[in-house]
Amino acid sequence: MQPFTTLTGLVAPLDRANVDTDQIIPKQFLKTIKRTGLREGLFYDWRKQKDGSQDPAFFLNQPRFHGATILLTRDNFGCGSSREHAPWALLDQGFRCVIASSFADIFYNNCFQNGMLPIVLKPDKVLSMMNDVFAMPGYQLTVDLGSQTVTTPDGTRSRFEIDPFRKDCLYRGLDSIGLTLQHEAAIAAYETQRKAEAPWLFTDLCHNQGRA
Amino acid sequence: MAAQTLFDKIWESHVVRAEPDGTTLLYIDRQLVHEVTSPQAFEGLKLSGRRPRRPGATLAVPDHNVPTTDRTMGIADPLSAKQIQTLEENCRDFGIMLFGMNDIRQGVVHVIGPEQGFTLPGTTIVCGDSHTSTHGAFGALAFGIGTSEVEHVLATQCLVQKRPKTMEVRVDGMLSNHCSAKDAILAIIGKIGTAGGTGYVIEYTGSAIRALSMEGRMTLCNMSIEGGARAGMVAPDENTIAYLKGRPLAPKGELFEQAVQTWRQLKTDTNARYDMTVTMQAEDIAPQVSWGTSPGMVTGIDQRVPDPQTITDENQRQATTQALEYMGLIPNMPMTDIKIDTVFIGSCTNSRIEDLRLAANLARGKSVATGVRAMVVPGSGLVKQQAEQEGLDHLFKEAGFEWREAGCSMCLAMNADVLQPGERCASTSNRNFEGRQGAGGRTHLVSPAMAVAAAVEGHFVDIRTWK
């Protein structure tokens, strides 16, 4: 996984609350068996007008936001379906950080699995940044994971909270499965004990079970 | 020992190790897998040369992409076909039990888990699907995960988790006639909001919840995620035990008796504390219909479409205006004036035998209104078979409903069952997001009973007074 340390980048605004993962990437793009190439599906329905042409008002279609690496949005971003295709599509578009006033749990979690940083800031802070993004072409933010800060162009710093374990994994780009496998002895010990307490949970299925 | 909630008991019996900061390695008893969120997980295992730790703790089924018409000839859509073929290959390569597309046991992943007795009380269950919360109906800690975590569980049988907070949602009293678990959960989401449960696991308690059948409890827990909670649960009781006895993958004989002893202990202690409690009175819950583009945008059938001008909060006003525009609704119109052209009875929320029995009996001797297309999609091949043995398919077909093969179907329209732009659907599914059932499609979430009545009348009606 790509480590995340600091990022200075152009900010793109999605001024809506409750953006669900069906909007981030509609179902027709979930038929892939790959993690890459999902940019085409990102906000697919919102990018288009009724006649099928690209909607010039939608932020992703505006040249001033091309190359943005930070997405700024409102409450409860990423609600709904657990599809990891949502962070994959954002990543494929070039976003490495999403700033919102709150996130849905599963989406928030999925970001960390992909070297993306979701940042929660207070609603008034998000609102003022949102206003500035619209008012100031080329508006950039600097995100520093080490000091847990977001810095605006005028030098104002806002601190954000992040779970220490997640921070460490993201900062160092650690393979989380590899980390868990270091605890193999603890897992095996748990299984032995659990099997004694609840043996009915250890009658495992077979690939061909019950086949005619 | 301090008094514990049901959640506390399950959580603590699954801790493999805990760091001082609370980061916990949690053991996962069971995983369900479907074709959409698993290919990249299996690919990850292959690329890293890893094998599943316990392939026998995982059960796989294709459901999202499968056609609901005759599929013995395969799937026309090459992408869908490829995804299902990939699942079959992965299960073969890694030794995972699969119910293939033409297996009678195939169905929606959250219908077949309980149906087979794979879902058991006191377990931790995950799936790359947010509606995994359904399995909490059995007193399990069940939640949706992303594809990277699917791979993590396959490789390690564990997940790294932070302990969530607990919320009690207590519903006392008796639901009124024709009001169901679906109406209860929609009313709950209307009350707490779509993010009200974020960071929490919900336990549903109270006399109205106790009175629900297992099917009703599954409907209830299924939509916990629509209130932002990754998991919802109901403590197991004699109904739970009776439902599980004799299921193909449930424990048998002495092992079953031993399990039952443990399951009877799985309840919240009298003095245990939740981090938050929400209460409702069942009698106050009217049949619900969603009017907007988020499940929290819902109201009683006897109410009117909200008027943005009366909403003081600016964000809420803006969201309501956007939703009404998308839905093509006029502020203040009575909910009963909303005309529909499509009806979908199915999904992991409402496609079990009890749902179909109730819907078929309401459809008996009635006809689907002119210009309305209505379809019934059973939750599994076995539900379909059972319904046909009871003659429910005839009742539906005689009333003008289409009777289809099992799958997720129009709940998310990944197969050929798709709404056209502007079409308006009364749906027993769980999400009314923009475009969920097809780009430009408009979804109103309702119970199976309300869906049947809407199909017959061509608009929403109050099922309590419907003749």
C-alpha cells in the first residue's frame, strides 16, 4: 500500500450531504473483477445531463478542478453500500484525501485499506473551506498526517483526530494482513480455546458438500 | 462480573488480542461471499501467495448479477457472466462451498445464510455487503465490510476493529393491523436519521420486537445500515431456536443441545447500560412510505409530502428540495396521491416465505392496475419452491404479477431488472437512493402489504383501511 505522509493539492468541492456509494459509483461499474480503471464510473449519473452530454456545472467537469487530489464534502459521506469500488474510483480519479464533516463507517474504513486519508473536520470549518474553494480559483490545502493538521492557503491550521493504529498503518503503508499474520500464535490459541467452548462452530463446510 | 449487553458478550467472546488503545483483533466465525465484492479479494490472495485460513468457514453464492428469468442457458451480459464464472473458479481453487446459479439453494446471500442454518446466535458474521446486518436477527454480531477486509478474513479469519458504541432501540406495545417490521424499521430510521446509528451497534428490544417472527426480525436488522449502524441485533429466544432446529448447516443432535444451552444465555443483563437508548411506541407507527432519496426521508401513509418552505434548517431544506425535484413530487400532496407504474416485491429485506405468503393472500382475487408492471422475486430457490408448493405463485400470476427466479434483482438493478428514467416504483427493498433501481428511476420504500395494495390501485393506499 502506498504510504500517506503529507499532501499539498488542489481541492474539489462536492457541496452535498449524504452522498451514498451508489452515487460515487453506480452499479453498472461493479461488474469488474479489477480494482483499477474505475474513474469512468465516478459520479457517473451526476456528471451527465438528461440528454447524456457532460454537465458543465458538475465540479468534475470544470477545468479549474482538474487534477484535484483532495475532495471536500459534507455530512455522512459514503453512506449505503459497502462497495470498496467507491474509494477505488476516487483513487483512480486522483483523490488521495477526502475531507468531510462526517463519514459513514464502512466507507471510512475502506479508505484506510487503500492508502487514502478520510479527515473529519467540524461542520463550520468545512463550510468556510467550501466557500473559499468556490471563491478562490486554485485553492489548495496541505494535509500533514504526522502532525494531524490541515493547513489553508492563509496558514490557518486545523487539527484532526485519527486512531493511532490506523495512522501508523497509513503513514508507513503497512500490509494489514501481514500485520495480523504476525499474531498467528494468538489466533491459533484462540481457536483451540473456542473449539472447546463452542465445538459446533468448527464443523467446517466442504467445497462439494451437498452436491447432487 | 459487570452487567453486560448482548453485544458486549459476543464481542468479548471473540477478542483474539487487544492493544492498549482498544484496537482489537476480532475473530470472525463465518463469512458469506458473493460475486460482486469478492473477485479482488481472491486476486489479492493469489498475488500474495496466501491461502484461506479456514475455507470451511465461508459460504459463497452468486446473487447480485443473476438473471431472474430462465437461466439454464447462462447469462446474456458478458460482464455479469464473467463475474459469476470468476466466483465459481475462485471457490474451486480455494475449496470454498458454493451454491451455484442453478442450485436450488441459490438465493440472496442474506436469505440463504439463515435458511441453511449457517447464521447462528452468538457468532461474528461478515460479508462484503452492507446488509449483512440482517443476520443480527439471530443474536449474531453481523456487519458489512469492504473487499480488502474480505481478503483479510479469508487469510486470517480475523479483522482489526475498534469497539463500537451500543444503542438500544426499544419498541414497546403492539404494531397495528397490517403494520410490519418494515414499517417499524422505516419509522425508526425516520426518527434517528440516516447517520443516527453511525459508530453504533443497535440492539432492538421491547415487546413489539419480541413479538416479531424471525422473518420480521431479519427485515428489521437488515435496514440497520440505513440508519448508519453497521450492525443490528435481536437477542435469541425460543423462536430463534425453533427456526434453526433441523436446518442443513445448523448443529445436529447433542451438539445442537449444547449450542442451545449457550444461546439461552445470550441476552442483555438486567442492569447493563447502553451508550444511547431510543424508544418508540408500536401503536404510533403507521404504514410507512418513503418520499425522498434517502431512507430517512419517510413518512406515514396518512401524511403529506413535506414542504421545504416550512423547514428552517438550511441543509435539510436544500436536501428536501433536491430530493423532491428528483422524485418529481409536489410539496404538500397527500402520500396516497402518488401514482406508481412499477412494483417490486423482493430483496434481502422482504423476499422470505412469510413476506410472500402475506403478499399473495392480499393479491388473491385482485388484479394489478392497468399500466402497472409488478414483479415478485423470491429470496432463494428454496423460498420459491416452498411458495409454489403452497400455490402462492398462482395467486400472484392470476393477479397479474410476474413470478421470477431468485436473486437481488431490481433492488439494485445489476441484472436486467431495471427502472427506466422517470419510472416510479413501490419497492419492498431497502434503498431509495437516486438511480438505485436504474438511472433516473424513482423508488418508494414500502412493506410487502403496501406494495400489493399499490400494485392493485396504481397509487399508494392506506393498507389499514384497504378492502
